[in-house]
Amino acid sequence: SGHWEKYKDNIFLTNYEGKQFAVKPMNCPGGILIYKSRPRSYKELPLKMSELGTVHRQELSGVLAGLFRVIKFTQDDAHIFCTEEQLEGQISEIMELTDYFYKKIFKFEYHAELSTRPEKFLGEKKDWDKAEKILESVLKKKKMNYKLNRGDGTFYGPKIDFHIKDSLGRTWQLATIQLDFQMPERFDLEYTDKDNIIKRPIMLHRVIYGSLERFIGILLE
């Protein structure tokens, strides 16, 4: 998945019976392995998998704060496997769900941020450029104001983050949409298209609550 190369400093590591183990920092590989469990057809796409998954990430003790920043938390993760033609529609759907969830249900105001290729990244720059343009295109079509965060994307793809304010006026990132060309390549994911040609799907990672602990912390305050 690339976490060992690019994310190792944030992972809890341990030795057990002479072997090195890592405590899971991300949920994505689980969804990928389910996708790979049998051959896939274009008729199944977009294929959506959800998981309330617990992850652990190393954080400096000085930045830990109540439920807002913790080292063990639960994400309402979903992974969407789709074709390139389906990408904009799927991203748009997630944005509409996020808007309904925050504004209609919880009456939270939010703002969006587009984060681009970081210094440590997987894959080719041309794929990153394409992914960033797709995210930017959807934001513009939705006429959504957004802040550009250069170099703040994940190591496997650019992303749109949604930030909401707590009772003290601090903003916290919760929902995110990450566009990923890299994991399908690294895990050799495939589907058969309508012409019986083997192709590579594209992956969208998304959370709406983000961290359930952080979301509950904001609600409590």
C-alpha cells in the first residue's frame, strides 16, 4: 500500500516472535482485498464498500487533545471502485451527502479545502495532475468556494477536505474525499469492460464523520 515507505513514522510497530508487526493505520487495504477476492465486471461498478474501522496513528503527546486528537480512533470509511467516466458523478454524490449531513442534520457550517501533491508521493506526476484537475472541476461545477492547500494531499492522492468549527471557533477537518490512482495499480486491481478488455478501476476514499471521536467531541462542546 505504500504506508511502509511513506507513512512509517506514524505507525505503531512491535516485534512478536521475531517478526515485525504494524498496528493498522488505515482501513483501505481491507476493502482492496475484498475487491480482489474474485474477478470483477464493469456491470458491478461503481462498487461501494463501507467499514467502521478502528485505526491507530502515532501522534506527539503534546498535540493530543481530548477527543479532538487521539492515537486510536474510528472512521466511517467507504471505498468506491469506479471507472474514470464515473469519477465526477461519484465525487459529486459524496459532496451532496456531506452537505446534507452537516447542514440539514447537524446544522454545522463548513468550508472545503483542496489539497494537492505532497513532497513524498507515490506514482507518476501526470496521474496526480489528472486527479487534481478532476477534483477541481467538480468543486467549480458545484460553484463551491474552496481554499487551496498546496502539498497537503495524502501520499497516494489529492483530496477535498471539509472543515467545521467547534464552539471556540477552531476549525477541524472531518469529512474527506481522496482520489486514488495508486492503490489500484500497486494491488493490481482489474475489471473486465463491456468489450471484454481488462482495465484498472480508480479508487475513491471517503469519510463523512471523519473521526467519530472528534465529531462527538465537537457535538459535546
